[in-house]
Amino acid sequence: MLSLHGVGKTYATGLRALDGVALAVAPGEIVAVVGGSGCGKSTLLRLVSGLDRPTDGEVVLDGTAITAPHERIGIVFQEPRLLPWLTVAGNVGFGLADRSRAERAERVAQALDRVGLADKAGVWPRELSGGQAQRVAIARALVTRPEVLLLDEPFSALDAFTRIDLQDHLLDLWADFKPTLLVVTHDVDEAIVLADRVTVMRPHPGRIYETIETDLPRPRDRQSAAYDFAKRRVLAALDRSLDRKAVTDDGRTMSEAGAALWW
Amino acid sequence: MSLLPVTISVDTAVAAERAPRRLARLALPALALVLPVSLAILWELLVDLGVSDGRLVPPPSTILATLSELAATGELSRHAGATVLRVAAGFGLGVAAGTLLGALTGYYALLRRLVDPTLQALRAIPSIAWIPLFILWLGIFETSKVALIAVGVFFPVYLGVMGAIASVDRKIVEVGRVFRLSGPAMVRRILLPAVLPAYVVALRSGLGLGWMFVVAAEFMGASEGLGYLLVDGQQLGKPAQIVAAILAFAVLGKLTDTLIHLLAAPFLRWEDAFGAKR
């Protein structure tokens, strides 16, 4: 169980990025965090990853307070952040340095196979496309079998087709050993496709505004009415979170203009 | 010039359509030789024809004769060897000090604030200005020469390493943090590979300065070395010997630079830069 208790973050500049964030994520659950820019969603992820420390409250994973990067928490950044001097296999195996050579080779091969890049093991990162590079980054994060995988707008730099492809692929990988996923995104579709729960944040300072259960069967049909309904609810919450002109009570009449402008 | 494909007749033009690429690969670098070789031949002819006596500006044939004579008597290898040893010692010391201090100041911001201003002030001193002091401190023999070369090598290496370490992409460092690398592991697995391209450049410019300073060092009094050949040639009025020594410097400088380049190449194959070889 990953839980955040009253987590707040004030930067050295005095900027209050997060305030009183409370969130509990069950093992194996997929939670998406959406919100306008500057709402602190990336900050939130950095706190959970242990790269930054909260100024108030704490992040707890199974009873352990997270104050530094933890071996059971993996992260995929917005950019692949592959090490250019290592081959694809070297990058995937980066977190396995303490394992035996044979075990490392086996797990790397397995992970690369799983992301469909077995034939790319020996190439340099510069030779990969954006989507391939991000798949390598996902393989690198998953190869250590983390209990929690954090994803910070992982597909935002990719084209629409590759993005949809990788979203499905991620769910596929998730099904292997069901880690907890915490996905920060500004793509509402991505949130609905992936998440069991969508947490909407509001800015200045960043805090949780509303949480929406998507309550959709998997695999999800991007064309279904239920999908559309969930999306409208999230968009409506986003609009309200930014104090945009509120929509009608149930959110069904979300205007297209609002949908396009919320971020 | 026979090296140049000057004529391609019209009827072979079609067949030659693919040839130009191969020709270009061989001939274009050869273009660089046109000017110096022409000048050398021209000068040789002018001296041959008696237009100039070539006493102060010796023709290529005289220079070659001097070089082969120096080589035959073993003088050339003795002087070149002495110079190479000095450069090697000074380069080694300068690189070691520059790498260590550059890495420390690049890594620790506090140390940078503490040490870097002083080093930058020292860097502003023309290094030749140290010669009198070094002679007083270290004597007129090898130590002061090596020290001068080391000073020359130190600064470009120090600057290069410090700049490279300080500007390693934070995002890449965070990857190391996520995988909980210890300090030494972070240096070995992230920082060192990340700064390697810049380090090689720093080493090469350091080496260039090393060759520059060995001449200054040998000017201040040496009984052997290529710099000694220069001074000796000046004092005894042997311009051919001076030019021969200059040529030896050129060859050695280029060779050692290429050596660094070749040694580093296997570690830099990953580079994805505009200038990197594919």
C-alpha cells in the first residue's frame, strides 16, 4: 500500500507547489493524476519517487517512509533518459548491476522480449525511435520488478498512434505482475484508458481536487459510451478545478471549448 | 600535379558518373597539398636557378639532407626522445592534477567557490612568466622544465573537466539516483562516461599546450631536445636544422594527438553528435 499523508512541498524559492495531498493507492491499482500545468503533479511524482523530499507530511510504502529513491519504486520519466554510452541491453540492465552476469543477461533478454525490442539489444540509444526509446525506458524500470511504478507523462512526447500503442502495451506489461501504477498525465484519454481512479488536481498550491472512479471493464474500448462518460466527468472536474465556468450538475453538457482549453 | 584528376574526356563522362565519388574521396584531401608542395617546388627551383642563395631560407632538399643526417647520426632520435620524455612527464602530471582538481571542483559547488577563483587568477598569468621562478625553485635541469609543461597542460584539462562535470545533464544523474548508485558508482557509471567526450577534447588541447611549453622550457637552457636544436641552429646559423626540428615537432605533435584520438575512439562510439563519425 502506497500512501501519502498530508504531503506538501515548498521550494527554496518560496513557491508552494503542493499542499496537503492525501492519497492511498492499493497494491496493483492504477491511479492517474491529471491537472492543469503548474498544479504540482510532477512534483508529486518526484516526492513519491524519493528524488525530492516533502516539506510536510510523508510518503509511506508498506510502512516505510520514503525519503530517498527506493528499490521497490521505479520511475519512467517524460523523456526516455537512456544513457547514450550504453547499448539498449546495457540500459535495461542498468539497475541489475548487483546481480550475476548470467541472471542479468537473462532478465534483460526477457524484458526486451517483453517490450518487443529483442532485436535491438545491441544497438545504441541514438538509433531508436522515440517510441522504442520509451519502451526501453519502461523495460529498464520494470526489469527490477518494482512494486510501484511511477510514470511522469510518459507518452506525451510521442505521436498519437505510438501513444495509443504504448498505452496498450503498458497495460499488457502491468498484467504480468500487477505493480501499482501512478501515472501523471495531461492527456485525459490516457488517464481513462489506464486508470482505475483518476485524481484531478488544482493549482496554486497543488492539491487534490476530486477523485473519479473510472469503473470500466478491461480491456477498455475507447469508443464506448461508458468511456466517453468517464472522460466527460474528468473533463468537467478539470474545468471546475480551474474555476472555469462550471458546467451543469452531472457534467454531461461539458462544452467542447472547455475540453480543449482546460490545460 | 599528377595527383589531381584534371581531365575527364567527354566520351568517358558517363562511365565516370560514379567515379567522381571515389575520385573525390582521394583527390579532395590531396587538394590540401597543392599549395605547400607547389611553394616547396617553386623555392627549390628558384634556389637551383640561382635566383636566391637559399642560405637563410633553405630549400627543401637541404632540409631533407639535414634531417637524414640528424637521423643517421642518431642525433634526431636523441633530441626527439628527450623532448618526448619531458612532454610525457609534464603531460602526465598536468593531466593528473587537472583531472583531480577539475573533478572535485566540478562535483562540489562549495569547493568550486573556494578554489576556482584562485586557479582562474593563476590561469591569467602567462605561463612563461613562471620560468624564472621555477628555475630558482627547481633548478635549471629537468624538474623545472617538467613543471612548466605540467602547468601548461594543467589549465585546459582542469577547465575542461570542471566544465564537463558541472554540466552533466541533471536528468541523467537522476537516473543514477533512482537506481540508488553510491557516490563512487555514480562517478564510475554516470559522470565519467558522460564527461568522456569533453575530457578527450581537454586532453588534446592540454597536449597541444604541452608541446608548446616544452619549446619554451628547452629555450631556457637544455643540452638536448628539439628545442635545443632550435636554439643551436639559431646560434650557429643553421636554418636547415631549425626547420628540421620544427618539422619533427609537427610530426610528433600530430602523432601524439592522433594517438589520443585513436585510444579514445572505442569508448566514444556511442556519440550522437553533429561531428561524430557514423
